[in-house]
Amino acid sequence: MGLTCKICFESATGQGAKARITSCGHVFCHPCSAIWFRSETACPVCRSPVPGSSALVALFDHDAGLQSPSLGLADDNNNDGGGGGGGSSGLISEEGQQPPQRESPKTMAGPGMENVGGAGAASNSGDNEDVQVKYVLGKVAERWQQVMVERARLKVQVARLEKTKQELLAQVQSLSIENTALKQGISMQCRPVMRPCPAEPQGDLEHDRRCAGYVPETGLQGFGRDTTSENPPCYLSNLSFSELGYGCSEPGYSSFRVPTRRPPPKVEERLGAPKWELAHSFSMHSGPVHGIAVNPSGNLVATASWDHLCRVYDVHLEEEVAVLAGHLLGLYAVKFSPAKRDLVGTVSSDQTCRLWSTETGACVRVLESHTDEVNGLSFKEGTHLLATASDDTTSMIWDAEKGISVTTLKGHRHGVYGVCFQPHGGHLVATASFDFTAKLWDPRSGEDVQTLRGHLEDVIGVDIDDSGMYLATGSDDKTCRVWDLRMGSSVAVLQVHAGEVKRVAFSPFGRLLATTSGDTMVRLFDTSTWECSHVLSSHNDHVFDIAWSPTADFLVTASHDRMWKLWQPRVLSLRNSCFMADNQQHYASSNLPADGMQMEHTVVV
């Protein structure tokens, strides 16, 4: 009949054996089919379902000769040869069964039978050798059939993997096209369209803040802008420029950065100043100053020190307005609430976060759940939510009004040092850790959205720019890295500091990036080129923290030399002072030298 087994490619009816054919029309020899359908329920060629070996149809070639031995495989349809002692059938009934041995004729011989026994022994010896050879050949044949079946199974698996490969290649091609379109769309983006502001004097700071998108004090609204919304989490990949208030009005804007809100002319002039100069040095603490912050109104500066105190200074009135005492150990960071003007938060190595009233100096709430030192904190704009970072490897989201923990973000392998919320209504939280990584989280679900890897030492500082699309990290590996949050990749590595990079802070409108370092320097980088444009040098120990005023009329730095310093852009030092309102004169004319430059002085408390 010329039937060939589709598994071993040998004759399917050799020596009179019955071939097997499936309902899909594929032929197999009996040993291969028995092995295959013992564990499989599909045809090895076309994968059509086969309920079992009983569904196979036996074929028999009468011209092929005698049937081959079963080689240990049960065959209900092939028992023509019987199971007797003659012939080769029944030589092997189970795996590992030894070939049958015949008794020696000598043991059966009786008196007077020696000659007969000798003749019979020679004959039986030849039979035993035939049995041994047939047994070995049967074992080889059985192993060959098993190898062929396994080969067929591997071929099926290879075909399946090849199909999966083709599907993945198609997906990669589709994603590449989508990525190219996204890059082209980003390159065409430009600066945003500004909403018209009411006509007011250009020098009014309140006018600058309104143009800058400053949000006045409002009631706390809960978690996010709409706590009743059932929409799924909105990650960066789902955001559009229109949702962030960006438009396209000026072609030619640099495609290297996502466009940010355009600052008012006064603020833009300050951010583009040719030089930043030291205006004041303050010695108000008996220990290293580790944290510093400016309130949303731009008149209060709060400092956190290892002397267990937080001091609040009014730069308009030039006087200290509050001393916040209550922590049992040194303070690591301080932040003002963007929702309540008189609320400030501090964190300490005493494992707590405290909320204070700057008007009364009283502690209004103590947040206690961390089990190790608390290193950083951040308020979410327009809500009563607060995030803290701790050496216990977690970051916690708190309801600051109720003083209860809302979510615990777990995923870092070592202590968490920095934390910040995505600005302008963004939903993400960023953390920086001693495990050399920064992470992005959705605090509504506690899910780890993205892990940013690249630093070689502890990651200390973290901040997100005004657009919400770029994140900066500072590390003990002496670098600052800037990350594109949409792609999860590093777009710039700033390697100019000679010491560890500590805190990092984007300026209002994201035009400048400030980094502090153990080399006692502060550096300002132009975010359109990522080149260092300013170096602020006056401290004589680690500069650990930095904060910008909301309208960029000054910035402040905190150092382990127990000092904090205030810096101004040169464009402002030709006027009276950045701290003047139109209806107030805070500095006497005697404080200014004849050329109109601001005189540096030190305030000692």
C-alpha cells in the first residue's frame, strides 16, 4: 500500500503490522500512534482533535508480510499471532522485563540421558542467542519509536512558537509606528496659549501669581479633583496636552522639552537673569539646616534643623514669626500646604510628621505610623492629602485633616528619602530610595506604575516639573538625572558636581532646575539645553535643600553650615527689593549702596 508513518517516516505496515489512520486522514504506524495518543488528544500533523486511540481506524496490508512484534505496546486490535511461547510475539510484555530463559537440558536429564542432553544443549544454546538478539532489537525499535514521537512533539511546539513570534513582530511593528507618530506629535508641540489676565499694573506680585496659574486658598476637596469619579487611573500615557491646558500658538518651540505654561513677563525676566546673587545670610539655628521651604504667598520661609526646631521667617517684615518646637529628634524636611496658608508640615527622625499653624505656632496634628525615621514630605495641590517618605522602606499617603493613613506604598527594598506629588492636578506620586531607584505610584490604588533605574548610589532628591512630564532625581553618585515619564527613560545625566547631589527643585514654569550638593555648591540648569547656567557659591558645608519663591523673585538654600541663604536674580537687585509690594516699603534707603545694589547682611537669632 505504500503507507508512510507521519511521525517516524518509516513504512506504516512493515512486516504485516496494521497502520492507524485518523479521521483527518493522517496515517501512523501502530507503535508511534500508541505512544503519541497515550498522552495527546490531537493529531500531531494538523492538531485536529482525536478523542483517543479508539478513534483510530486500523489498516492492514496483506502483501506486507507477517505482523511485527508488539514491542511491549498493548494492541487490542492486533492479537492474531496469539501470546504463545513460539515466535517473536510476547517477547516483551513490560518495560524492563528480561527475555525469557529456558532451562538447561542438563537439569532435565535423567539416568541414561547424558548423550541426549548434550545434543539438546547445543541446540538450546543457539535458541538462547536468538532470543537475546531479538530482545535487544526490540528494545532499540521501541526507543526509536519514542524518539520519533518526541521529535514530532517538538516540531509541533516549534510551529507554535513560530506563530507566536510572528504575532509579536506584528505588535512591535505597530508600536514602532505609534511611537514614531507620538514623537512627530511632540516635535510639533509649542508653547501654551495663555488665558488673558485682567489689566493690572505689571509690577503687582498678585498679578504675576494669577498669570502663573496661582490658585488662591480654597476648601479642601478630598482625594483628587473628583472623589466620586469611577474613571480608571489616568497615567501619563493617557494624558493629552489639552487636558493640561496647553495649546499651540508659537511654532519653532524647542521639541526637546514638553512645553510648559508661559510665565508672565516679569517672571520670565527673572528666570532669564544673567546672574543670581547672594542677598542675605541667616544664622538662626544651632544645628545643621536640613530642609527649607517657601509658602505659596512668597513671604514666609520655614527651615528645618537638626536642633529639633522649625523656624518661620517673614521676608517682607524681616522678622521671625514662629518657632515650632515639639519634635524629639532632628528635623529632615519642611513643606508648606498649598491649600491652607497657615499650615506647615515637618518630618523628623523621631518617626513622626507634625502639622503646625504658622499663626499660633501650635502643633495641630501628629501623624504616627512609620516605624523608622521620616525623611521627606509633600502636599498635594487642592486637597488635604500629604505624602511622607521613611527609612522603613515605605511612603504613606495621609488625610491631613483627619490625621489618618489612606494608603501605604510598598515596593522599595531600602529606605525612601524623597517624595513629591505630580503638580497641577496630576495623580502620580514619585519617590526616591536608597535602593538606587525612583518609583512612580498611583496612590489611589497603591500600584507601582514605573521604576526608574540608572543611578549607581542612593537616590536622595526627587521633583517633577511644571508640565508634569519630566522628573529629576539627585543621587550620591554625584549626578542628577532627568527622566521622561512617558517613556520611562533618562533624557539627561547632569555630571558637574564634585560631591553627592542631594535635593533637586524645578523653578516655577520649569525653566530652571536647581541642584544642591555636598561640594557646597548650588547649580542652576537651563532645561532647554540642560547646561549649567549659574553656580551659587557661599556655603562652607553640604548644601542639602533648596526652594523657589512662587514668582521666582528669590530662592533659598539650606546647609549643614547652620546657615540658610537667600539669593536674588541680578535683574531685581537694581530695584529696591524683591520683597516690596507696591503699597509697602520694607527696606530703608540706607540699606542700599549708592549704585543701587542690595547690601548683604546677616540676621542672628
